[in-house]
Amino acid sequence: MAAVGIALNGWSQVEVAMSSLFYVVSGIDNEGKAGAIFDAVISLETRLAILDAAIENEPSVADDCELWAALSARIRKLYKKRHEVAHFLTPSSPQTATSISPFFSLEKHYRGTNKTLTDMEILQRAEKFGDVADAVTWFRDVWLPKVRLERPPSEPPEEPPLISHILESLSQKKVVPLRPPRS
């Protein structure tokens, strides 16, 4: 249960980072108002569509749109993994469980086809969720001075490993990233 809580907290960090990024790229002057509007949308697919549209229509971040699109696709994929952690039944009592069964059903139980996730698998997902939250936060930090015309920090934010990984993947697909990786 602790692993489930850690994973769900990691996913919450992704959604908070997305809300903060929406404020940066939306053009809404009040961060609380931008957050309230973004949070009123329940569906993650719709939230991402809104965020993607705001980013695509923000000229000052055009150089990073391809990189954002790759991260946005990764968020969609991981959201399905989040569902498995959020919607489960424990095969034993919650106090002694060492695994969870995502989307448990009696039909799967009787056929012996229920999938299980171990503590380690759940914690690995939590780590991936944290990596995505760090990457979304990095976009916010990089784009804030560009979009909001604020004074940039004395040092640019450190590029998280996931951003470096995505840039490398894009370059290996013969797609030239719109900007070179940072050192």
C-alpha cells in the first residue's frame, strides 16, 4: 500500500507540473485562475489537448514543440500505467499484500488471468512518474522567462535525464531536433 501511495503521489506531481506549465503558456495573467481553469478539466486527455494547443500557439516556444510533443505522448502512455496502480484489488489483505491486481475481475480470477504488480514494479512506475514530473517542470522553468518575459535565472535549469533521452531518441529516428541537447 505504501508503494501504491508513492506511485500515486508521483503521478500527482505530474498533474501539478502540467497545471503550472499551463499557466506559463496560456496567457492567463493570474496563476490561481489558470490553475482553477486547468483543474476544472477532469480528463487527462483533454488537459493534454489543451496544454498541447496552448504550446503549439505560443510562438516563443516553437523551437521546443517537437520535444514537448514527444513528452506529451509519453505522459499519455504512462497515464495508462497510472490507472493500473489506481484501480486495483489486493490478492490478500491490504496489511499483508505484496502485490496488487490491476482491474481485478472475478472472470479473470476464475480463469487465472489476473495480472499482478509487485511492490518493485509499482515503485518503478513511481520513478517514471517522477521523471515525467521533472521534465514537465523543466519545460515550465525554461519557458517561463521566454513566455512571461521575466528575467531569466542566472543559470538555466539543468536538463533532466528524460529530456536528454527524448532528444537522443528523436535524433536516432532521423528527426533532427529543433535545438541541440544542452551540455
